[in-house]
Amino acid sequence: MRKGSCCMFTSGVIGAVLLIMGTGLFVSGLFQTLIHNKLKGEITLTEGSKIFATWKNPPPPVYMEFFIFNVTNPDQFLKGEAKPHVTTMGPYTYREFRPKHNVSFVHNGTKVAAYTKKIFVFEPEKSVGDPNVDLVTTVNIPAVAVINRLKGAGFWVASGISMYMGSIGTTMFMTHTVQELLWGFKDPLLTRLKTIKPETDEYFGLMLHKNSSDDGEFVYHTGEQNYLDFGRIYTWKGEKMVSFWKTNQSNMINGTDGSSFHPFLTKEERLNVFTPDLCRSIHMRFEKEVELKGIPAYRFTPPRDTLASGKNNPENEGFCVTPKKCLDDGVLDVSVCRKGAPVVVSFPHFHLGDEKYAQAIDGISPVHEHHQTFLDLNPTMGVPVRAMKRAQFNIHLERVSGFPLTRNLNNTIFPILFLNESVVIDDASAARIQKLLLIVTLVSRFPLILVAMGVILLLVSIILAIRFYQNKTEVKRIDFAEAFHCSPPSAKKDTSYVPVSAKVDDQDEKNGTFIGMTPVDKS
């Protein structure tokens, strides 16, 4: 009995202490603050941090897929007889290696500078077709670029150049292999121009000089002073802003390069990413929660207003450098950073764009799931577990005075190709993140574990108390029953009488005067 009451008392006291302690720690958030501070200290671009090595040489494989639009009716389109019809060729997939080199710490170690070198290696097993064999018909971009530069040269100059282009067989469309279109070929028109302007590159390719190249020096915040600055771009090519656009807001270099984000993301955040291919920053918003390889993630994606026109999104007014020729929603003229070539970027199949752009081309049909750009980020660590960067490159075709080849053109945004630069976290990295997230979860929820243990011990104490009092009541009941001979009958006992000597009372003291009576004989 004494042992049971001791256990009851001990479990009750310990349970109450754990319950109070766990509740206090949970309300104060002490353990959560400790683990958050620990992660903030570890997720920095500094020597020795756990993230620095993977930042310098990312382990998950990055793939670049090219989908090329092949024009099937170029003659009918040029004659104005039909809309252009395109078919999609691809994907032509390349493994992309992105090691950082010339890494150095600057500004007293608060920032880190680096170049990101991009190396492309063809992956035939992930591709459809052979880029060295497959032929594609598309817009003659070098010719359109030359025509575009001569728009203000006058009718007679333009006519003279047009005749010269006709003499060497230049047309508005060209046919080349996919390999040539992507990585370069010697163009006859550019070769002739080189004799006039020696600085002219006689080779043309959509990815010309891109293999084994970089986008220039980036300087990043390490995040050591403020975790929200982790990976944020400080300068690009030595500048804090670009100079392509009309307003300071449009020229700002905001956010990261898309490869890293600060820890402890929230669904309400606006994530900014600077993209050299677009010559500008874009922003993303939370779309939904997802999970990949057991890792929870938030999906962020560019909303419709990212590439909206200035009239629908005032933030984008500065991206139209020619006010009377502003484009509508979903497209961006980047000719200002493409050496004057009339290049227009959009999302694939004009996703999130004005319907007129997709309707002007047969074979174009935007689908959100297939053509959206998105980032799946683990909110605790800010690590991308999956990313799809999708962009489409188009050429702006319009009528130019003095060039008969353009007389039937009517401001068509003509699609050339779209790309999908994708990355999915590898199994080894996923396992490490899962282990770290488990530790973070256990430490963060340690107060709740204490509360649970306290509740369990209190329940044990209550159960022991109930049993203790039940046993005590049973003992009392048995004692009571025995007192009233309610116990089971026992063997019969012999009764013996012991004579007791009568005490002679003091009659004088008890009865007063005693009168004796004796019998009398009658004779």
C-alpha cells in the first residue's frame, strides 16, 4: 500500500512539473527561437557553413530543354494568305553544369563575389531527335535584325539594302539544323556586313558563345548580418542597377539569382529574382503547397501582373522604351539589351499573355501546368527542391518601308523557341534535408513533448490514485464484515465455564441494617 501511494505521488508531481515547464517553454517559444537562430547562423555564404560548398558547386543536375517552333507555311504567311502555322520540335536536352569560379569575399567579408560558368552537354537519351540532323524552318533573325536597324534610314537607303539582300538570296525565313540554329552558323548576310563593319560577328546562333560562358560577375550578400539578405544580389557587372529601361524602378536589381533564398519563408512573401536573359527582375507569389521526396515545399510562381503592360500594372511602365509602340500583356521587348535585335520574350505559348498573341499563330495553345515558371521551396531552409524556369523567345515582325519582303507583315510576335531550365533535388541531398528537418521539428516541438509526457504522467497518477482508493475501500469493507461475523463459518469451539469466587459484599454498607429470620419449632 505504501509503495503504491509513493508511485502515485511521484508521477503526479513529475507530471505536473513537466506540464508546467512544457507549457511555459511553448508559450515563450524559447526552443523554436534557439533552433531558428542556429539555422540562420548555418545558412550563410561563408567559409565553413554547411550551405557554402553546395552553393559553389550545386550537386543536383540541371537540364536545359529546347523546344523549337518549325514553320510549315512560310510562303503563305509572307503573301498574307494565312496565319503562320508552327509545329513543336523537341525537347533537345542538355545537361547543364553551373560551377561558380573566382569566388572571393569582399566588403570586409559581408559579401561574396563569383562568376557562374555554364557548360552544356547534350543528353541524347533525354532528347527527341538528333540536333545535327533535324532541320527547322524559322524566321531569318539576322535579316530581320538588319532590317530593324534600318527603319529610320530612309526609303532609298532601305531599298538599296533590300536589293543587295535579294542579290545574295536573303529571305525572311531560313532552314538550318537544330544544332546550327542553337549554337551558331556562318550567315552570308553577316559575312558581307563584316566587310563594311569589321566588328560584326559573321556567325549567328540563339546560344552562340553561351557554352562555357558566364553572365558576368555577381556580388551577393552572405546573409551573415541579416538572414533575409541571404543570396540577395548586391551588384551585377559592378552596377547596383541596370540602365536598359526608362525608370529607376524598372532598372532595379532585386532579389536573388533564383538558386537560393533565405530560410523561414512565408506564404505572404513576394520573391524577387533577377534574370540576365530578361535584363530585369521579376517577382513570384505563393501558389500552393506541394511535397517532393518527402520534403514539404511552397510553390511560388510569377503572377499575371509580372509581364503585364504598363496600363494594367503601373510598375511595368518603365519597360516600354517607345511609348507609342508599347506591347500588351504577357510579352516584353528586350531589344534594348539584345544589340537592337527585335527580340521579345514571353512565357511559353504566350502563357499569361494577351489572347491575341496566341490566336495569331496556328499551333500555339498555352497550358498552365506545362508552360508556367515555378519554384518549389522548402520554407524552413529556403532550399529549392524543384524548379522550372520556362521562357519563350520571339521575333517582332512588322512592315518596314523600303523592304518589299515585309509589306504583308502586321506586327506579329513570331515564336522561335521556348526553353525549360529545370532542376530536381537529388536523393542524397533530399535525405540530408529530411534529416535536418526532423531535427528541427523535434527541437522546435520539444516543449510539446514535455507537455505530452506531463499529461501522460498525470493520467498515470490519477489511475494509481483511483486504484489506491479502491483497494483501501475494499480493506475497510472486509474489516467491517468480520466485525459482524459475516465471515465464513469456522470450526465449532468448546465452551468451558470457569468458577468465579463471589465477593462478599459489605452488607452493612450496601443494605443498611440486616434483619435475619430463622425457623421456630412449635411444640
